[in-house]
Amino acid sequence: IGVFNGKGMNSTELDLNSAKDIAFRIDVTPVKQLTIGANAHFKFIRKDDLKYLVDKDVLDEYSTPAAPYGWDEFKDEHEWMTGTAWMTGGDVKLRFGDMRILAESMFGESWWFRLEDYRYTWTMTLMLWYKWKLSEAWNIKLEPVLRGEMITLLPGPGSWRARMWQIAPGINLHLGKYVRLMIDGEFVITQDSEPDEVARTGLWPGEWPGPWRNSSRLLVQLAFSI
């Protein structure tokens, strides 16, 4: 069980608002090869919390000599962000020797698009990975990895408006206990797109998620464990 600042990462130490995130998770391992988990996440935001979730410069734009009551206007305009948003899901992890399979699914309210026709979000993730021991003496292992993800924005259960698929094959080379070379690709396929920023003004100008686009990339990383 965790309670987190609703203001998010990189916020100031002083956290006076009641906009908290509460997350729950429980899992069970009935047999060595199987782990089953369930989780839930709740976001609580009251109307008076809004001023803690936005930069002061944004609030200043609402409070001018011509409109000294800009804060009330701001609260009324962004009241759609208040209330409780939720998400819940489950996951299954299987182990067969050196092979691992992880499947996870989540469903809940789409917090950004509460007033649009994209009210709910459904996601699925599937990961497979396997370790081959290339050298016992030098502790060298080769680990192929495959990850697939899907996110769907839905106006309601049983229908969808926008969907994005991500496929990421990769391979890890473990050199002893402390060095790992990671090479992976990523292919993103979109069906339709989320709402454009002009559809509604958010609290963080320039931080709207933005339209979905097809893309591909290659990533090479060298990691050291210390």
C-alpha cells in the first residue's frame, strides 16, 4: 500500500494539498512457477487543490487588475479535473526453467480526457525473456527479450476510439555480474489518434500528451551494476 503526492515528480518539499494518489497491490505464489497479482490506484483531487497542481505563472494569467478574481475563474474552468479517478488491473507471471512470461492488463478512467469521448483506458502488456548460459567460467549469458503493449482509449465499455500498439524485440548480453549490453528495437503502430490539444486547455501548457504517431527506433545501452 502506498500514498504518493498527487502533484507528481520533482515537486517542492512543501506539500499542503490533499491531492494524493493511493495505490494497492497484492500477489500470491501458489506454486513456484506461478505468481498472480492484482492492483488498484486512486487519484483524489479537490477544487481547492488545483492551485497546488499548476505553476504560479499560469495562475497569474488569470489574476489581472481587470480580473482580480481570476482564481475563482480558474477553479470553475478546471473543475473537470477534480474528483476521484481510478484504475485497476491484474498480472500473471510464469516461470519455466530459464524462461519467464509476464502478462498484465489495466482498466480505468482516462484522467486527461475526462470530458472527451475517451473517458476510459484499457492497456495490456506481454513480455517474454529467456537466458542462455554461453560461458559458465566467465558467467556470460545471452537473454532474448520480447515485449508487446497495447493502449486503447474508450468512450465506454465495448467500443474504442483510439488504439496504439508497441512491439519491442531486444537482446541482452550479460558479461559477469556487473556489465550488461542491451540492444532493442521499438515499433509503434497507431489506429486513429487521441484528442488534439486544441480540444481543451490543460493545466500544464506544452505537456499535453500530443497526437499518436507511427514510429520505429533502435536503442543500444551499456549498463553497469554497482
